[in-house]
Amino acid sequence: MEPLDLDISEGELELPSEPMMLNMGPSHPAMHGTIRIVVELSGELITKADVQIGYLHRGFEKMCERGTWTQVFPYVDRCNYVSPMLNNVGFALAVEKMMGVTVPERCQYYRVVLGELARICDHMICNGAMCMELGAFTPFLYHARARDIIWDIFEEETGARVTHSFGRVGGMAAPPTQYFKEMIRAGLPRVQKFLSDSERLLVKNRIFLDRLEGVGRISKEDALALGWTGPTLRSTGAAYDVRRAHPYLVYDRMEFDVPVGTTGDNYDRFMCRMEEIRQSMRIIDQALEQMPDEGPINIDDPRIMLPPKGEVYTTIEATIQHFKIVMEGIKVPAGECYSYTEGGNGELGFYMVSDGSGTPYRLRIRPPCFAVTQGLEQMITGLMIPDVVPTFGSLNMIGGECDH
Amino acid sequence: MAKAPAPNPWTKPRGEAIKLKVIPRPQRTAEVQSYVPAFLKGMSITMRHFFKNTKEMVLGQKPDPVLEGLEEGITTINYPEEKRPYPERFRGLHRLTLRQDDSPRCVACLCCSTACPAQCIHIVAAEYPEGDTRRGYERYPSSFVIDELRCIFCGFCVEACPCDAIRMDTGMHATAYDSREQFIYKRELLMSFTGRDGSRETANPRHEPGDETHPGVTREHMEH
């Protein structure tokens, strides 16, 4: 009997040479948040990448138009769920900018301290998750343990670990607790210790360096053209930090450095975040030093703040005022404004339009992740499949914020 | 003449020059390239943690997860045998506070259900029956339902309540049930909860109608 493949030529026995399409995500462990990357592969090299976002779209902007200005706070909590306090502070500042009011000094310090704590959490999660995806599980656990210390402080202060809903227009929901300063002063050195432990595990490790160094490079010009901000932009060498370039709250009184990288690769992004955690700790130390122990937290304006509860229970004037604010919301003067703060991943902007009623007429968020994720496509094209993981990890895309 | 723009108190003038801190590139020294020293150093760090954790486990010196939460060593809790106490401000399950005669403090003003961003509170307001001293003075909730599955525990209802009738200080977190109906908390269930110290008292000093000391009767003692 004749062999069946007698007349098949050598060439036809080779593997098919057309590119292979591969889906990464939307529910892939390394695609934190939900993002889908359709990659076209030639062997293991990525020849084309298509980054698709929107799997966590919840209609944030439309939802905000439903309730009062205060009712937006739970929504912004869930935008960047890794550092909700920065969003709370950013949104409160945006509404205050629109109303032309400034919160008392003690509240400004309070916001700075809480915001910086949230920034530390944000950077720790990004760096920790990135290590974990590269196989270094121990540093991730150290980071998670360190973050737990900060979340305990948050729980003590705000009453919730993640979704704080703690910011209010014109102040905060509650004044600092009695042990606020002590808790942070005791907790931060411990956080620092965990961080240095995990850093010592990583930065001299050749495997780790080989995966990061020179991988996922982006030039300063490209990053600026894509609208990048935050640590990812600073890693390319552009020193743009909203806290320094356009100081808000009391950042103009703080002394801190802006870490910048040189090449804009994964290593620079990783180290920028590491350094920023240290700078945030410096800011917190200074802010705790300068923060007054006494004084009001909320602005003294009956049109904005709910009256004290004791008066609401007993007097009719305060009850009426209370009902006006709860039922109709805070009246924000008609107009529009753009307010921007330094969020965990870059410039967190709120563009808002008010028609003078108690409800936002239109609210638009400028999430830093949205701009950053745009650059992923050009960064991973030409790399290998395993390089997608650290490159994407170092961008710290947060699904809730990116897809608003 | 064009009016000068009002100074914006929000943004501040840029202070000192930006101080940069350039991140150094990794040094590819022989120490790094040969891999072994970094490996040994890394092992020494993980082993230090390992022995610290196991020593405490073996000798039974586990640090207290709350009081010594910042100490080194394992701070894992054997939940649910051990429980971490929740902080003072923790927002747990709701409760309805009671009056002296065990009727709900709530006057069904619908403030909480309006302030709720998740719209999880449903209240049916009713008049007190004929002859009741409170009739015509205030209403009461004939039905007060909170859907704990919809609730996002933001605490806005507590802030919005003008008579301290709803609180989130039970110190209980949302529990797991096996059907959706069980998450819908009715008035009686909400009234049966107490604060974490077991009290059902409220901070609302508002007196009952007809009381001589009621601030609505005479306002002499009020400041304004």
C-alpha cells in the first residue's frame, strides 16, 4: 500500500505562517481591571495590538446628573478604587472651585494627609501587583501588609476601608479622630520597613531587572502627545506634577522632590512610584507637623454645610436649613469650571457645568488612566507576549477610572 | 471698563522651583550580573520573616492583631472565632432608634430615602390614629424597608436624618444569607438592633408633644 502523503511536497508540511490572533483578557489575571488586548502574533512577537477598553463602563457621568452634588461622592469613590480618597478630595475641590470657597486650613492639611496616604496605597498596589505578575509573590505580600496598615488608619478615620465617601463640599464628613496623628506616626515607619524589605528583594535581582530594563519604552514627546500625566509621564523625564506646577490645598508649603526618570521604560516607572511613596511620606510628616490640632474642619456657610445635629434636633431654623440642603442639594452657581488635581495615576480632572440648581447639569471626568492606556498599543507592539504583563502592570490602569 | 477677574482662592501661585530627583539607572555590576549575591540576600530577607513568623507560632507568642497590629509577625485572625473590633466610626448595618415607649423615633420625613444615592430605603408614611397625642404633630413609618443588597454603606442616610432615627452604629457588617428576600430588612428587624454598646437611646432630646418643656412650646431659653 502506498503511503498517503506521497505526493505532498516538503513545503506544505511546515507550520502555517500566517499570524495568530490571541485574546488577552477581558478577564485575565494580568489584565487587572477588565481590559481586552487582541494581539496579532508572529511566533511570540507582537506585530499588532488592539487595546479595547470599556468592559467596566457604568455610565458614571450620566449617573452623576441624577442626584445632588453631594451624592456624587460615592460614585467618585468607585472611579479609582485603589485610591478613593484622592478622588474624594479632587471632586470636593472641584465643586469648591466652582462656588469660589476655600476650606479652613485644618481641613486642607487633613485632606493633604489623607490624600497622600491614598497615593501611597495606590503606588504600592501598582508596584506590588506588577512584581506578583512577574513571579515575585513575596514583595506583593509585603506591600499588601503595608497597605493594610494604611487601610486600618482609613477605617478608623472614615468608617470604611475602601469606599470611604468621606469628602464633602466645603469640608470633610467628620473631623480627625483623637488619635489621628499618633496612628499615622506609628504606622508609617512600619510601612517604610515593609517597602524597603520588598525593594531590597527586587532592585538588585537580575531576573527582575531583565524583565523591566529597556522594556516598554516610550519617549517624552510621545508621552506628552498622548496626554500622559502622573508617574508614567514623569518616568519619561517630563517633570509635570500638578502638586508642584499648580499647587492646590497646602502643597505650596510642603517640601518634596519630583522624581523623574530618564528613559521611560518599565524600570523607570517602577522606581518613580517607589520614590514617590517616599516623597509622599515626607509630605505627610510635614503636614502632620504643621496641621493645627484645633479649629474648624468645615467652612462656616449655612448654604453649604448641614447645620450641627444638636440644633437640628431642637430648633426649627436649623431643621428648615437641614431639609433645604438634603432635599434640594447645595446650590452651585451657574457656570462651568475645570478643576484638576494630582490623582494616583496623574492629572485627575473634573469638568463640570452647573445650571444653578442642586444637581450637576453635566459632569465630565478626565481620568488619567484613559490617556495612559492609549499608549499601551504602541508600547507593546514589537515586544513579546510576556513583556505585555509588566508593561501593562506598570501603567497601573484602573478599570473603573478608565471606563468611567 | 472690563471688570478685573476676581482672584481665585483655589489655585495658588507657584512657589519655589521644582526640585527634581532623577532616578538612577540600574547598575549592572558583577554582583548583579552573577545573580548569586542578590539571591542570597533575598533569601536572608524572606527567611528572617519566615523565622519570625514561625517562632511566634511555635512559642504561642502571636501578637494581638489590634493592639500589636504594627508588630512584626503574623497578625492573622481565626475568623469567626476571633473578631477584630470595628472602629468607632465604622458604618455597619442600620438600625432604627426607639423612643421611651419603644415606638420608632422616625417621623417618616423621607430625608434618608432622598439622600440615599443607591435608593435602597423605602418608607410608607402614616398618620397616628385618632386620639393619639402625636396625631397632627408628626407621622410615623408604617413600613420602613432597607434593601441591604442595594445599600452601599455610604452613611448619607445617617447624616440626613434630622431626628437621629436611623443609625449605622450596630457594629455588624452585612451578613451573607441564602436568598435575596432575607436581605430586605423590615421595620421590626431594624428596630430590634441595638448599638454596639447595647443601647437603643438616641441623642435626640426632642420631647413628646404636650410636654411642658418642649422647646416648641416656649422658646425663652433659646438663643435666637
